[in-house]
Amino acid sequence: MLIMNKNSSGFAHLVVLFVVIFVAIAVLAFVYVKPGGSPKKDSGVSQEISPTVAVPSSGDLEKDLEAIEVTDPSSDFSEVDSDIKSL
């Protein structure tokens, strides 16, 4: 038979209390929150939202590609190389 003193019994009660509170919060969150992250609202009116996606034209894509500056990667490290050589 396990003998507990007053302090360990109080600690056990505290741990059980925290576990019960955590489980209660988890159950409430599961019941009242949709998987999408917003709370459930039962307004009685069902509205379906269709997503619209703006597709960029090929002209926009070509402009974006031409706007990207491509440089030689070895030139990016020239300052670092000179710093290392000065050590």
C-alpha cells in the first residue's frame, strides 16, 4: 500500500485539476470551432462562396522574368574573398 503525505496528495490533486481543465478546454474547442478555424455560426441561411483566382497573363509573366537581375554568383563573394585575404 502506498502511503502519501499531505504535500504529495495536494500535488496530485493539483495535477488532476490541471488535466481536467485542459481536457474541458480541448472538448469545448473541438465542439465549437470548425476545422477552418472560425467559430460555427448557424444563421439559417446557407451561402456558398466560390473562390476566384486571378490568373496572370503571359505578358505579365514575361515582364516579371525580364525584371529579375541575374548576376554571376562568384562576383557576389568578391568582397568576402578580399576580407578573408586581408586576415
